[in-house]
Amino acid sequence: MIEFKQVTKNYYSLTALRDVSLSIPRGEVLGLLGPNGAGKTTLIKLIAGIINPTRGEVVPADGRTTWPSVGYKPERLLFPGHLAVGQYLELVAGLCNIGRAQMDTVVLESLARVNLLPAANKQIKTLSKGMRQRLGLAQALIGDPELLLLDEPSSGLDPEGQEEIQSYIEELRGAGKTILMSTHQLPEVTRVCTYLVILKDGEVLYRNPMAEALTLQPHVAIQVDRPLDAARPLLAQIHPDIAVEGNEVVLRNESIAMRRQILSVLINQGYDIVRVEQRRMTLAELYAEAVQ
């Protein structure tokens, strides 16, 4: 849907993005991860047209010549607190060139999709943080855009509020929307995202479909009955892909094929084997490995 072609964005002496080439596939929920200052919000603002690249291009993909319609929910939500929720969304609808005849229907549909209909006549300044996040999502839905840009959609919400936002995102994907969301919530990414991009220092460190990301790098964990401090030097000599973590031996890459040998070593050292597990890399492990 959108393609970045060697995009660099500088803010005076600060380089927020550096030679980023990236495609945002149609119909996906793309999770954008990275530490603070990685360039996530800059990337989103480039797509929204709020800023322009210093070098490179951000262009429509899939053979399109026109920009897709975009709905944007920024991380920091600034609303006119004196307006009622419905009044504010009418203002947004007017900015989206929605005529008066359709405006009431569009606003009510947007409120209904995020479960804010009961708050339509409440002043924005009286809303809780969770309701303000939902209002930000309702704002992004005005005009039924093809592409949704959600910057930290669950920021500051309690578990119940996070669950609500995740359910909305799943419903939107089911309705055929393409969604790009920046977040620090790894469980949220695992649940709702279908594609993963990790940024650090303005560069793309990792990109892959989520299903592929979570099946990469299998490893074997051998758990024993007590800490492995005494056996650590011997295990380190056997293979560099063997790691000792407390009372677990973790075998990665080529060392996985050596599990029988490692089991024999542990038994000969007097350890009792409690459990042997074949595991997949978690998103937290994948993220930590990428950003380190």
C-alpha cells in the first residue's frame, strides 16, 4: 500500500530516520516496535503527510498513483475540552469534506464502533483517559479511511482498556483495513499484528510476517534440579551456542543437535534432569536480540 524508498529524515543535526526502505502491505496490521527515539512517530508522520522526508520518497505501492485515505491517531491526544464528543467529531467530519446530509450518520457510526455512543453529549474534558483514547480512534475512523495510523493506541490504559482497543483493532482488520500501529506493548503486538517491523536509531533492524517471526530460531531448554554454576565452564567449552541460565541449559542453532551429549554430561555431573522442552523464540526475546 505504501512504500518507503531510501527515506532519510533530519531534524537539524538529528537524524530520525536513515535510508529506510520499507513496504507496508495492504490488509496487514503492522506492528512498529523500537525504543524511545527509534523513529517510529517520524515514520508515521511521514505517511500521514504531516512532515516531508529530507531525502528519498514515500509513495503509493501496488501500482497505485493516488495516496490511500488515511486516519491518524497521534500518541498525544489534544482535544478542545469544552466541546461535546459528538460536536468534536462533527468538526472532524467537516474537515474530511463529509456533507451535512451524511454527517450525523458518519459520526454515530464512528462512535458506535468504539463504544462511545453513551458519551456523545459529554464534554471532552470530563472523559477518562480510556474514553479519550477511544475518541482518538473514533476520530481516525471518520471518513472510513483505507489506512489507519495508530501511535501508541493503548498508552496509559488499564488491562481492561487495552483489551478493548485490541478488540477494536481486530474488528477493523476483519473489515479489511490496513493498520500501522506503534506500541511498546509486546502482548498487544503478538495478539493483533500480522507483520512486524523493529526500528532502532532510525534504521530498520528487523521485518517479517508475525507468523514467521514467532517460528524462527527454535531452541531446546534442559532444566535440572539445582543451579548450574559448577557445570558452566564445561558447557561453555563444548559449544558457543550453549547458554546457562540459572538451572537451565539453553541450546540454540547447531548445539540443538548435541542435546543427547549435553544430557549425558549433566547426568555424569550429578544433576537430575527435571524437564526437556523444545521452545520457540518469544517476541520479547526477538525484540531484545534485535535492539541489542
